Amino acid sequence: MAYRREHCCCLAGGKLPQDHFASLQNALMASLQDLIVKNQVQTFLSGALPGFDSLAALNVLFLKRFYPQVQLVLSLPYKEMPKEWEPAQNSVFQDIWQRADEVFYCDSAYFKGCSRMRDRFLVENSAFCLCYYRHAFWEQPFLLRYAEEQKLHIVNMAQNDT
């Protein structure tokens, strides 16, 4: 797997507020199109976790119809992870997984640190980070702190979510 970092964007985030879903969906689609058209992003890297990751991945898959150069690459900590999710979440994941251009597994089984390894892969192969995190700086997840340290261009969709 060799990606041109300057043309890659990682997708990351947490749980989504249902009361702002429609406005977030519209803003997400506009942000993805800006990344593709204005910043020439061709590859989106996603952990496809329930919430923002899955929503963003589904939107990327939709946009592939209009931008055939776009690819969706999944990076998962271990192969069995989706089996731990609720059936509805697993169903969405299976749809994304089947339509992704490539799937990368950090390992076949869980080990301490596998999620952090996935996060490093997402950040180290990206120049952009499109995310949804509502946390204060000191509560930010590792991925977002690491993206800031690595000087990725970060678009946090939660900052516009009121």
C-alpha cells in the first residue's frame, strides 16, 4: 500500500448528535467535495467505526459515482472487530467493507495498542483529517492529537455544529 500523502484524507470521529444530523450531513458532503475538487484528495482512509466514520465513508462511496478517481481505504485494528458491534452497526459496516477499494488490517486478532496502530496508519498516510470531535483539547482522542502534531490540515465538523 503506497499512498501519495498529499492526496489522502483520514476520516475520524465519534458518536453523532441526532438533533443535528441533517445539517451535519449537508456540511459533510460539501466538505468532502471541497477536499476532492479544491485539494485534489483522491484517497479517503477510514476506520469505518459506527458514527461519523461510517457516515463519512458512506458519503465517499456515494461521491465515487461523480469522481471516479476517488478511493475508499479501510484501516481496521483487527479482523474480528465488527463482530463486537450491534447488528445494525455491523450491517452498515458490511456494506462499506464490500464497497471499499481496499481493506487494511493491523492484525488478525485484538492486541493492546491495535487501535492506536490503526490511528497512526490513518494519520501518517494523510495530509488532511476530516473529523467530528466535540471534546475539549485535553480530552481529545489520540488520533486528533496525533493529527495536530503531524500538522495535518484538520477540518473538525463539530466546530460548526451548534
